[in-house]
Amino acid sequence: MSRVLIIGAGGVGGVVAHKCANDRDTFSEVVLASRTLSRCENIQRQVRELRDREIEIAQVDADDVAQTVTLIKRVQPALLINVALPYQDLPLMDACLEAGVDYLDTANYEPPDEAKFEYQWQWAYQERFQARGIMALLGSGFDPGVTNVFCAYAQKELFDEIDSIDILDCNGGDHGHPFATNFNPEINIREITQRGRYWENGEWVEIDPMSQSRTFDFPEVGERKAYLLYHEELESLVKHIDGLKRIRFWMTFGEEYLTHLRVLQNVGMTSIDPIEYEGREIVPLQFLKAMLPDPSTLGENYTGKTSIGCLIEGRKNGEHRKAFIYNVCDHEESWKEVRAQAVSYTTGVPTMVGAKMMLTDQWRGSGVFNVEQLDPEPFLEELAVRGLPWHVKEL
Ligand code: NDP
């Protein structure tokens, strides 16, 4: 029985609130705090209507460590769940250190003025978290998150040696808008427009953005063209999966999406460098975010499915093995259950499951951990029960 403090009332925060509220045995009290109180109120109302449960809400600016520390001291949570934005990771880790509370997030820290997608800043908290006797769990969403746990499970159960991993992320859904991003537009567009990168034979190979693509046959979605991107879980998996020779990340995009993105890039709207406009400094990408549909509003008419997994090759008992470990999630089902689209759902469910692993001491330690460093089995068991069943397909 534990109280949790969720920070961030966006698309993912809503799912985490619903899912925690649904498991009364583990989450005895749920407190949701965010920068804009009205977004917390909306989620509070939904949870009351759909789950018949009261959650507490609060306003906080998570960039301000002192404000968060005051909130933590009032709420006294066993765990702080960060589903605000990657910019808040370090201030929230600082607040957890000061207050002596465990921490969990779904995305690595991003410096506001430079797209990096690196763990170095958060890994640097290792000694401080150890010395304080508290735990930080990094990247407990879907990718990073479930995909890392799939890799850990493959290493533990399915393979004696792993040669290569291809993480394949397909959103085969349709939200009906000409252009929208499925999670925070600023982070999403930063991720896609940076140079591509993968790891092979002990070194990183860099490629031009979106310059390599391949068609994969995704379970329950069909054939889709996917593009090689750099994604943050590659950095931690290279460290934690033994003997790996190559790891890459692929994501599908439709032609319509890519055309819009190309135009926006060409006119400078995806830039994070501030410009002066009518005497004010604005960041073009932040302005674009304000114009695009809010990801948390996409769910209502979303149809289709996400199909995401890890294609892994290696050996078991001296024999070559190739297996795909994956999950398929339906946008309409997600909407019915928690009023969210499947991208928020597939992120929010593993967030709740990671939180449960920590609160029940199935995942425990002092210091900073990526999810693949912990036992994959209890996590995967719980994941299937909480709405994301997963499968292994031999190829
Ligand atoms: P949204 O933009 O929908 O929500 C973010 C929320 O954080 C908003 O409610 C926002 O408040 C709040 N917030 C922003 N800044 C602050 C602040 N300074 N203090 C308090 N609250 C703040 O994003 P998503 O819900 O789509 O994504 C949430 C996180 O999940 C992101 O970090 C994203 O990168 C990550 N993610 C991870 C995935 C994975 O698989 N690992 C997949 C998808 C997302 P306001 O409403 O006031 O702006």
C-alpha cells in the first residue's frame, strides 16, 4: 500500500493516473500534479467517472526544485513518477534527492536548447542516489521501456548469445488529422529531425536523417515502411546486453506525415534556435507545438493499432535463432478504457507496471537503473495483466 505522486497531466499522465487508480492494492493514494491545474482536473473527473475513485490533484512547476520539494513533503509519496517532459528530469531528480524519495521516468533528460537524447546527465546521479539509499528507474515507457525489457528477457530466457537487435516501432493507426504527433510534438519532432545513428561492431555509425528505410511485416498491421532513427534506448542496451554486434531502431511514417515534416523543416518551423518576432523571442518548434493538435485529444476518433517489438537474432543451444517479441495495441480499445490513444496507452501502462515493481520491491536497489538491468519476468507478467499482452514469434 503506497502513495504515488505523478507529475505531468498530458496524454501519458492521464493513462498512468487511470492505471494506478485501478490497482487499489498497490496504489493506496494517487496524487496528480502538473503545471496547468485544469488538465489535472479533467483527468481527476475522468477517473471519478470511469473508475469510481478519487485522486488528489495539485499545481506545480517541476522546473522549480523548491516547489516540488514542498509538494513532496506535503504529499509524502513512496515514489515520484515523472511523466512531464524530458526537460524536467534533472530538476525532478534533484527534488527526489533532497526529499529522499524514489524516482521513475519514461524519457531521458533533454537540454532545452540542444537535441541530444543521451543518458549521461542522468547516469551522473548514480553515486548521489546510492549515497541517499534511493532508486531511480529510467525509461519505463514502451520504447524505451518495454522494448528494453523484451531484450533483457531474450538475453535471460530465449538466447545464449545475441548478435543483433532491431527495434521496430509501427503506429498503424489513423487519427484523421493531416498532421499531428502522437506524443509531445516538440520532443517527437526533435527526435525525428536529428541525424540517424546505430551501433555496429563496437562503434556508432551516423547517417543523414531518414536516409535509410526498409519494409517490415508488422503483426496485425501488415507491411509498412520504417525509417532508421537514433533512439535513446540504444545507448543503454549497448551497455547492458552482452556480446551485441549490432543494434538499430526503426519507426514507420506515412507519406503524408513525411511531406508535412519536410515542408515544416524547409521553412524553419522545426528549429529550436530562438528567433525574434515582433520584439519577442520565440522558438519556432514551440510555436509549432502550440498550433498542432494536443496529443491527449487525438484519442476519440483514432482507429487502427500500434505494433512494436524487438527482432532479435543469435543462438540458443548451438542453433541459430531469430525471434520477434512484440505487443499490438488497439487505439479504439485504449480510448474506451482510459480515454487515450494507443501511443499514450503503451507508454502509461509500463510506467504503472514499473512503479508497481518498485513499490512491491520486486525491483529494488540504490542508484540509477535502466529497466533492462532488472529481472524482466515479473514486469512482463504484470504487463500482460495490465493491458499489454506480448508474444514471441519464431522466424
Ligand atoms: P504532453 O505534452 O501531452 O504532456 C506533458 C505534461 O507535462 C503536460 O501536462 C505539461 O503541462 C506537463 N509539464 C510540462 N512542463 C512542466 C513543468 N515545468 N512542470 C509541471 N508540469 C509540466 O506529453 P506526453 O504525455 O505525450 O508525454 C509525457 C512524457 O512521456 C514525455 O517525456 C515523453 O517524451 C514521454 N514519452 C515516452 C514514451 C516511451 O515510450 N518511453 C512514448 C511517448 C512519450 P502543461 O499542460 O501545462 O503544458
